[in-house]
Amino acid sequence: MSTGSKRDGFSSTLAALMVALGSAVGLGNIWKFPYMTGTGGGGAFLVIYLFFVFCVAVPIMISEFVIGRRSRLNAVGAFRRLTGNPSTPWSGIGFLGAASSYLIMFFYSCVAGWVYCYTYKAATGAFADITKEGAEALFSATIGAGGAEASFFSSTVLAPIFWQVFVLAVVGTIISLGVAKGIERAIKVMMPALFVLLIACVIRALTLPGAADGLYFLFHVDFKQVTPAVVLAAMGLAFFKLSLGMGTMITYGSYFTDDADLSLSPLKIAVADICISMLAGLAVFPTVFSFGVEPGAGPGLLFITIPLVFSQMPFGQVLLFAFFLLTAFAANGAMLSLVEVPTIWMAEEFNISRRRSALINCVIIGAVGILAACSADGTGYLGAATLFGKGFFDLFDYLSSNVTMPIGGLCIAIFTGYVMRRADLFDELSNHGTLRNDGRAAFIRVLLRYVTPVLVLVIFLNALGVIKL
Ligand code: PHE
């Protein structure tokens, strides 16, 4: 096991914040958050989402940062070091986290592959004058739909696999370069670029005729649309959005600088993440409504509606390229944090080099992820193949968001709220007494003991169908 002194880490507090934000910002901002806000009651959904961010997500992120920085180890080793017990059952949280990383990466790398492919297509002008049927056919070809009759080596089947492998090669290479020289450097280029491209898309969207309908979709306040299911979905979104409950923030916390304020950083990250989601909504919905198209959710919105409406407006081809490039950057930042969890765990626990560990993990993700690439819409090469009644793509998504992440989040909150000594928690939150924030630390501990775990337990039991809200 490597020890603190030689360990790689972020070069500054600002860099640490930016990289953690880079993990939070991802495909979720672009296809989940704006749509859920629009259909979940607009402003009303935002209020509820903010409640969960504050009562569930921020306390769990604080816990993860505390566990990571105090131990300066990977998500498995962290619990061994903090409990002083090499065989502590709490290290199971780290193993579960690695499992969640794999599950998410299996399908996330597949979708990121489509985004890369669309970025390339936008750059080569493939969307000029595209029709609705053309956009749908292009998407089917990209995801390998209808490949069931094709031979494995046909282009329909191999295209999504090629792009997925390409994505993994990019992510694996950046990770191999190290925390400061790889992950941090990449994020420092991608995040500002993402922001600038996003602002350009927002300006264009807001200056279109009829943009106000899109604004209404996003910001109207309608509490009637807020059903119990919407409330639960808001909490699930807070988890996935802020990359929680699976050791990502434990791992990044272990690279944080000693003077970073661990209780304030998660608030800043959460607020910045919400701003980016809102900007994504402002870039998409005014455009969609301006052309009188129904906003769909998920893949349809990103890969069919957006190419269709963007290519109908002036400078559409340039903006389309900008939009997919920024989406690719967002997905990359999230994937770096996802792959880093098992990479640093294997490197530290089995004493192998970071490079070799990154390679092993990308090969594992690629090997299983191909199952997702081949079954995305149920018509791909493995279209009909199922496990537990679900296609591989949906299964990986379902298991991570509804099973492994909530369990991880619950255990993390209980660990910092009940197992970790109060004095240790206060010591870490105050940077060994330099910050004088005992009042805030006490408040956070109350949330971690009595509020966060209760709320998470409710969503989890509901997802399992044990209770019905
Ligand atoms: N937060 C990322 C997104 O919104 C997804 C993610 C989940 C990243 C878990 C890391 C860990 O797309």
C-alpha cells in the first residue's frame, strides 16, 4: 500500500474544486436535469431538487471528502485506515463503489461513444439539411439498431463498438498520465471550453423567435405536477448528478489539498452544477420550442431532436458541433472520475502501476460494455438477450442508480455520522482547528445522523418496492 507522502494529488484547492465539478457535470446535465425540471413542475421541481441537494447530496459529499482526505487512500483502503482494522466490513463500501463504477461505465461509455460519433459527424457536415426520417435513420445506424440480422463484422454492429473503444482509449490514456498531470490537466482545458461553448449555444437559443415558450417550459412554477414519484426522482437525480454513494468523491477527496474547506466545497460544486444544467436547458428548450417540436427525453432529445432543430437555424452546423463537443467534454469529465475509482483501488491495493491498472480496468469495461453497445434499444446485435428480464443496457443503468448507489450513500452517511468519532469529524472539517467552524460541523453531523440516512432509506425501499409512496 502506498503512503501519503509520495501520493499524487490535485495541485490547488481551485483545481480540486474544478475536477470534482468535472465529475458532477456529465450527460446528466444535458439530457436528464432540464427535461425532468420541465416535466416535473419547473420551478416547483427545482425547489424540491434543492431540498434534496441540501439535505442528502451535500452531507454525503462532505462525508466522502472527509473519508477520502483523512485517509489519503482509495475508497477501499480508506475505511481500513480510518477504522484501524484491516478486515473491517466498512471497506465493503469501497468494493460496492467499484462495482457501481463498472456498472455505470458499461453504459455511460457506450452513450459517450455515440456523442463522440455525433461530434465527428457534426464536424464533417453530416447533419446539413437533415430531415426527421434522416435524423432517425442516422441514430439507428449509430447505435447499431437492427443489427440482429447483420453479421457481427458488419458496420452496423461494429460502429458503436468502435466509438466505445475509442472513448475508453481516450479516458484510459488521460488516467494513465496521473492525477495532476492527467486528470487535472484535462479538466482544466475541458471545463472552461465547455462553459464557453455552452454560453454560445445559449445566446443563439435565446435570440430565436418563440424562445419564450422554452423558458416557460423550464421555469413555470406548477406544484400540481409534483407527484410523490417526482419527489423520489428528484432525490435519485441528486445522487446520480453529483456522483455520490460510490466512492468517486472519496477518491477525489483523497487528492484534495490540506487547506480546502470540505464543508463549503460541496455547496459550491452543487450550485455550479445546477447552473450548468440550467444553461443546458436554456440552450436546448428555446430552440426546440422555437421550431415547434415536442421535447422528448433521453437519447431521442439529444440524438434526434437536437440535430434536427439545430440544423434548421443559421449557423446551425457550427452550433451543432459546439454542442456535441461540449457534451463530449462533459461526459469525459464524468468518466475520468468513474474509471479513477477502480484504477487507484487496484493500483494501491495490489501494488501495481497506475498505468497497468488503468489498462486492466478499461479492458474490463470495454469487454462487458460491448454488451450495452450491442443492446441499446433492444434491437441491436444482442437486442433480444436479457438478464433478469432486462436488456444489458437497462440492467446496468437500473442496478447502479437504484441499488448500489443508494446503499453506498446510506452506508457512507452512517459511517461519518455514527462510526467516525465526533472529534475526528470536527478536526477534518475545521482543517485541524484552523477554520473555527464547530457550529457548522455540529449541524452537518445532525444531518448525517438523523436526516440524510432516513431520506435515503425511504427512496431505496421505495425503489425496491418494499414501501410504496
Ligand atoms: N454525475 C455524472 C452525470 O451527471 C454521472 C456520474 C455518476 C459520474 C457517478 C460519476 C459517478 O452525468
